[in-house]
Amino acid sequence: MKNNFEKYTYRIEWSEEDRVHVARCLEFPSLAAHGDTAEEALREIEFVVKASIDWLTEEGAPVPDPLGVKKFRGQLTLRVPAEKHRELAIRSAEEGVSVNQFILSKL
């Protein structure tokens, strides 16, 4: 699938310190752009993302898939200390649910 910069996940925040809107792309965490308005910041980050995709493609480097089109299995592998695992097992047993259901209820 050819990556389309419009399908990426963008976030815009106001920076009180800099007095500008700062835009970021979740799939490219090292990139940021700013603008006087949210719309300007979005246009700027989209430009930077598109240029980055073009550069990565020219270099033959992998381009991240947009989160919106990426397929997820619905499985997480999580490492916790043995004592925390025991605590989770006890708490889930007290509630009469599996450890998985207990953790999911907390998310």
C-alpha cells in the first residue's frame, strides 16, 4: 500500500510558552511543526510528513503504516514482576473474573 500523508494521525496542541500551535504526527514522533493557527500548524506538519515519506521512499527505507489502516491482533504481551502477577491473579479471583478481564476492566 502506498502511504498517503492524509491518512496519518495528527495532534495539535497550543504551546503557551512559544505562543503557537504545535502539530505532531504520531507515526513520526520525531517530527513537529508549528503555526499561528491550528490549521496552519496542520498544513505545516502534513508538508513535513509528506516530504519525509518521499525521502524514505527514495532511500528505500521503510515508511510507517498509518495507525488508522494498520491491522491490530488485539493481543498485548506484557511483562510484570512476579509479585504484581500474583496480586493481579488474587484481585481477579476476588472479583470472579480472569486476569485478562480484570486488566481490561482497568484500561
